[in-house]
Amino acid sequence: MKIKNYGYKKMYIDGQLVDAISGERSNVVCPATGEVIAEIAKAGKEDAEKVLLAAEKGFKYWSALSLGERTAWMQKLKTAILEKQEELRTAMVYEMGKTYGGGAEDIDRLVEALEWYPAAMQNMREEQIPDYENTHTHKMISKPAGVVVAYLAWNFPILNIGYKIGPVLASGCSLIIKPSEISPLSAYLIGEILNDINFPPGVVNIIEGPSEIVAKTMTSSKIPAVITMIGSTETAKKIIAESTTSIKRFGLELGGNAPFIVFDDADFDKALDLAIALRFGNSGQVCVAANRIFVHKSIYGKFVKAYAKKASELKVGLGTKENPDVFMGPLASRKGRDRMLTLINDAVDKGATLEFGGEIPTDLPEGGNWLEPTVLSGVSTDMKVFKEEIFGPVAGIMSFETDEEVLALANDTEYGLASYIFTNNHQRIARFTEELDFGEIQINGVKYAIYLPHGGFKESGIGHDCSHLALEDYLVKKRVSTAIF
């Protein structure tokens, strides 16, 4: 298995590619083999302080531009990204195990965000407020909030950038991107693209370094107006605690524990195919993955058998352009892979049946974080696969008999991001739409798009990614009241 090496990559701060002030570097490791594929400049406290000042300066410049001027720069960036999309897609394959085909989604969402959000900003209208005594006129004006710090997850390295850079730049804010230490390579490549097109200094900045130093320095600074994040709930709580040196705004897309409910009147084949795609796509490392699969008792046996068969047919490997039939790559980290084995053992010890998988493939490189797609039936509420966000290629299936039972099971979680139901009963759809405690309810199908709101309830976050609602995370409102003479 030949692995590409990308050499050394620098941070992007204040419109320049720069080394860390300390000169430190860190390695990027391919999860398919354990080989080092790149070195990156490793930020420290001084770099974090430097980038905050750069972003503060960048905000003053960027917020003073017209929307038309900002749009022109965003279009220039979009064009440059499309010219480099092959390199970006390949980098994601090698840095976190995404398939080449899966990388297309990342690129598409970034490109769409750069194109869609300027138009969405243009379409925002000043809100007029009636005056009931007819003594004044009132309107609300939206203004950019300030410097935005974005902490991004590793599972969709470029898509996650798109979800932030689009609304942030359209709103008039400046941005500091801190990618995950697992998959920083593609973000650093975006920094090279920004440098190549001479993007205005300080408006977008990209650095990576130890969170306990770099993130803490930025979060606790009084410079950021907004902290936005895609990641775990526990990390978000830590960030909120560290941010209290000043009043900041938050946009947090966090963990999920999505129920996937299949009733006996559902389109069986469609539900089956989507349950496979939503569990094993991106090796299960998706916040909206089908985490807990509930199947009506009357079709449960048939579903489990068909599901295990389909899982057994999925090809596992390194999904390069030359291997288009690979459906599932390695897990992004050894820690993540080992956690899957713990979840599987916990479930089996508590009575679940291992229908397929659960083993480390022997025909793939030993240094990789490989795991077979795994199917568990007979899952119960005391198992970790029921309680925790799985974030890997392990499917837990359990049966139910009544609507009341499955509704209670589905809502039995601290999370509230995505949920899925498959039924043709309109009364049931109406009830579950009302009573499922999740920010997204998808019925008899699945759709995600840049114009559709993406957000959760409870421990799953604050605010929204995608849609016009994402702009609200980066805008502040002024009320302007004028006396009538």
C-alpha cells in the first residue's frame, strides 16, 4: 500500500504562511498504516496570541467592506478551491481514512457555502417594528459580531470548514480556524490556497496546536466575540467554562445519539439501505449516524438478517481514487478503534448477539486502525452502545412493539440532534414529529443541504450550522428608533 507524503506545512496567520514561533512541528499520521504523511507547524501560546491580534486587525478591514466586495473575495476562494479539489480530496483519504468518493461531499459543501451565504446575507431584510402610539419608526440592523474562533472536528475536515467560513465571511466577521490534531493537513492546504490568492490578511487564519495551550489561550482571551465548534459535548463544556473572561456568543454542534425507527408498514428495502449508509458511511464517524436502530417486532428477525448480510458485503480498505469500490476506511485514530472493541465487548457481555464483524481484518496493514463493520442485535438500555454516541462502524439493533415504547426509548438520551422514522401512517408521523425530542426529524428518507438548518436540542448544541440561521450566530442586532416630527 503506497502512501503519499506531503512534507512540511506551515500555519496561515495574518495573510502569510509561517512557522511556529517556537519552531515546533507535529506529525500527521495515516490511519491506514500508521505512517507519518506530513509534518505541520505546531502552534503554541505565543502563536495563539499572535493570531488573535491578526484576526482583530482583519475584522476591522473585512467588516468595513461592502457585501459585494466580500462576495468577490469569496468567489475567488471558491474558484481556487475547485482548482485544487483533487489534492484536497486525496489529503482527506490519507489523513483520516475518508474514501475518495466521500471526500466529494466535503468539497461540495465548502464550495456551496462560499457561494450560498453571500446571497443569503443579501436577502436578509431589515426588520421593521410597528410603533403602537405612532410617535416613532423602529428598525433592526444586523452587524458583524467580531472575531470568530472555530474549533473543528476531524471527521469532515473540509465540510466543517465550509460550515463556518461561509456564514462567518458573509456576515463580515474574521475567522480563526483550529482544526483537529487528527486531520489538520487539509486545513493547512486551505491556508496555502488563501496565501496563493493573496486573501486579505487576518481575515481567515489557520493554526493547530495542543488544545490545552492553544485553545485555552484563544478561548480565555477577550478578543473573540464568538466561539463556534463542531465536536464533543464534553469539550464544549470545557470551552464554555474557559470563556468566562468576557461575554461571548456560542455556536456549538455537538454529539448525537440518533434513533432510527423502522415500523412494520415502512418501505423495508429503503429503510434497510439507509440504515446501512447512515451507520457505516465515513466508518460510522458522523454525528447524525443511525446510532440506535429500533425495528418493529413483526419484521425484526427479517431486518437483522438482511442488515447483517449487507454489512458483510461492504468493502473495507483505503478508499483512494484507484479503489472506488471501498465503502469503509479505517477509523481515524487508534483510540477510536479500541473504543469500538470496548463497546462491542460490553454489549456482548450484557447479552447482545454479535451478528457480524467485531474483528480486526487480517488482510489489511497491521499499523492501521481497521475494524470490520459490526452488527449487534438484542441491544438493551444498559449497554454502552445504547447510552453513548458510538462514532464508529458498530450498529446496535433492538426490537419494539408499541409506539409508546419506541418513543420513550428514542427520547431516552441526553442528546437531541438527528432522528429518523420510517412509516406510512400519517397519524403516527404527526405524533412522532411533535414528541421526538430532537432538532432534526427525517421521515422516510434523508436529506442534508447547505440551505437546510442543522442543529440540536439538549446536550447536542446551541445554534445552527447551514441555512440562514447560521448567519445569526455571527450577527448582532441594533435597534434604531427615530422620532416622528
